[in-house]
Amino acid sequence: QVQLVESGGALVQSGGSLRLSCVVSGLTFSNYLMSWYRQAPGKEREWVASCSSANDHINYADSVKGRFTISRNNPRYTLYLQMHSLKPEDTGMYYCVATLSRSYWGQGTQVTVSS
């Protein structure tokens, strides 16, 4: 059974930092493209960042470039998202996604940035 469990979400003030983690089980983590998505209240889900299986191709949405860093630890089956200079518009549920022939999603962790 594939499981993706996110953690690290919290209420933080504008300008603050958070680190999200996603622990994966039930699949061969190192084979999968790993991504973070987010969904703000009343808005569509949006892609945030992706990291290739070998950690050699990383991409970010323009809205988070320079502030967020995605990384992975393959032996620990863990994906991270380090977030700095948080803004109220970063508020939302953050999801971890594993993609190969199909995608698996976690349940999400809530990030709330107060102004």
C-alpha cells in the first residue's frame, strides 16, 4: 500500500520560514519524480516544485522561485520543501506527489501565513 505522509505545516507570520516533509512508503522512492502542489481556499490546485528521481532536475513555479527549495533524501524515502520569506498568498494545503506511470498523492499539510 502506497502512503505519502506530509508534515511540518503550521501557522507562521509573513516573512517566516517552514520546512515541510513527506515520508513515502510502499513504492521504490528513488524511481519516482517527486513534486509539491498546493491549494489555496477557493482556488485550483497548483504545482509548486518538482525534483527528478536522481535529484538532478529541479523546477519551481515562478511564484516561489528564489524562496522555496525542494530536496529529497532517497535512502530515507523523504521529500522536503524548505520555504523562506513566506507570504500570505502562500497559504494553502500542501501536497506531496509521487509520479512514475501514475501519480500518488498524500493527504496534505496546512500552511497558513498571517500578514
